[in-house]
Amino acid sequence: MNFKLLGILFVLHYGSCLYPSNSDVVELTPSNFDSLVRKSDDIWIVEFFAPWCGHCKSLAPEYAKAAKGLKGVVKVGAVNADEHNSLGGEFGVRGFPTIKIFGANKRKPEDYNGARTADGLIDAAFKALKAKVNNQMGGKKSSSSGSSDVIELTDDNFDKLVLGSDDLWLVEFYAPWCGHCKNLAPHWAQAATELKGKVKLGALDATVHSIKAQEYGVQGYPTIKYFPSGKKDRHSAQDYDGGRVSQDIVSWALEKATESVPAPEIEQITSESVFKSACVDHPLCVISILPNIYDCQSECRNNYLEILRTMGEKYKKKMWGWLWAEAGSQPELEEALELGGFGYPAMAVISHKKMKYLTLRGSFSSDGINAFLRDLSYGKGSTAPIRGAELPKIRDVEPWDGKDAILEVEEDIDLSDVELDELPKDEL
């Protein structure tokens, strides 16, 4: 059989191009590819096709529809890779149709593996536009997405944010055209808000950031992976097997988060960074103001700290931050929380998100603090707004060395051998 003749007959029958000259699909060839695509600032979706390919013919009307919808926004082109096989070979085209997205980095186009529909192509185009904008802004999110607590993950930031942290992560791999993903989206966002400070939720568009999707064996959408807290690598990923509504996601994540939660460290407030780490990165922070070391030496102070450690262990599943400061060392903090008026030690709990606080009115003891925190857990207690609706100024102080204070005693004057008229009048 003369295959060359057969190929010529196919071309004569089907035509050398699937898209007429009046189509919004731009015909690309080796002579214009560099000037139109590589050297352009535009996003390009490029189809590599063969005119005799049945799947290419089926795609053609949807592809043309997408080109019409994206006109003036994203460029849509097509390469007859059967005729211009040098271009197809350059981009590793081995089957038809192959669709690639030339985004911010024209040297590394991304494979399009989404639905072969106009809607799927358009969604991918807008994702590529968003990725380009984020790249030009230095990786920052646009303000329109800032309200969500879901962290946007990409091929570039995945390892740093997920594998490089000690936090527990749930990561959704999704496709923008996927109906199940769209149904999951509001539940995922709600769960991210409820779990803020306890578990981090991320989302990665697997149609745009295909490297990580392939690395984790993503074959369907949405796929959710669980990355435990502590040191981890790519082999730490586990499949999520919980429900797909916010309540199920939250319950599942909290159960995982509390399986091996260590007791929190009771940190002294020595700087603003220590304060914010406990109060901003956690849902609540428990702040104790302990007596000055001159009024309560090391044994006394350690007894109070032991009570706090016991309470921290008891309530560790709440993922609260725990802090303490010496009376008088953080005056702005005491004033903002109205502490000290009842004496020391004193305690207050801050909600950074709501900018409110609640003060311990009972005894600073295991029973008193436990009752206070238990009621707090059930939503009981009267809160007050933090003065100025912002966190107070924190002063840098030296950490306690764990020792007693050195009491300075004035040297007594021996008057036995001193005549009274020899003494200064202010010493009489």
C-alpha cells in the first residue's frame, strides 16, 4: 500500500487546515511562530493537529468557539503538525490533537489536559492569565482573592509552602471545568476559614500546574491529599478519605491534627514577633501576667508556669497560643487588656480575628483557669473590644534567666564610733 499517496488523498479530502481564513483561530507555521507566539506578550493556546485526525475534526467547532470567546483576551492558534512536523517535533508532539498553553514562560508551554470543550479551554485561558498576573506581581495574590483563606498553590511555591513547613496541610488538586470541583469550592473555603490557625488548606489548579499534579499521581478531579504536620517530603502525602462538605472536612482535619499534637510551649513575651506568632497564627492566645520577680521569686514563678503548662496540655487540641509576661514589662499590653487592676497574676484570652478579649475573673489556679477556659470553649463569657481595635505595642525585653532576683540591701552605718555632729543632717 502506498501510504504517502493515502496521506495525500486524506489531505485532498479533508483539506490541509481545519479552520477557514475567516476563523478566529490563527494559522501558525514555522515562518510566523516566533514572531506571533514566542516574542509576544500575549497568552497563546496552540493546537497541534493533523487534518486527517478524527479527534481533531471533532474538536474543531469547540476550538473555534473558544477562539471567538477569547478574542481580544487570549490568542488561539493552530499548527498543522502533519505539514509542519518540525514544530510538532520541537514541542514533543506525539499524538493529535495536542494542545499547549504558552503563558508567562514561552520557553516552557504547559500541556492542556482539560475537557475538549470551549468552556474548558476558556477556563484554562483565564487560569493562565491569572498565573501571568501573579508572576508579574512577584507571586502575590490579587486583591480579589485575598478574602479566601484557601492558599493558592503552584508548581513553583508548592514545595516551599507545603513540604517546607511543619504545618498540617490538606491540598485539593482541581480542574476549573470540573463540576465536582465547583461543588466542593464553597465547602473548601468554609473549612479553610474554620481551620485557620490549626490546619492549612491549599488548592492547586492541576490543568495549569501539571508538574505537581503528575508528581502526586493525580488522575481525577478533585483529588485531595493530606500532608501531616512536622518534617515531611513528597512521600508523606496520603489520600484524604473524608466527606466533601465543610463540616466533614473540618472534623476529619481536626482529628488528624490532634492525633499527635504536642503540648504548647508557654513562651515569654520578649518581642513583637513572639507575640504575633502566638496571637495571629492561632485562633486564640492565652496571656498571663505574672508577678514581678522581686515579688515572686523563681520557685513562686515556676509554680505558676507549671499551672500554665498543665492547662496547655489539657487544652492542646484547641491549638491556642500561650504567652506570659512579667508585671510591668509590657505596660501597653496590660493597659489594652485592662490587666493588673485585680493584682497579679492575671490572665486574658485574645481573639485576633475579632479583636476582642476575655479576662479571667476567678482565681489564678488550676481549678480557676480550667473553669475559665472551659466556659470559653463553650462560648460563655462576656468579651470586650481591644482598645484601638489593634494589637498593642510590644516592647523588646530580656528573657528571664530562671534565677531569683538579687535583692539589693543598703549597708547599715555603724554609729557607735561616730559623733552625732559629724553626720550630715539628712542622715540624722
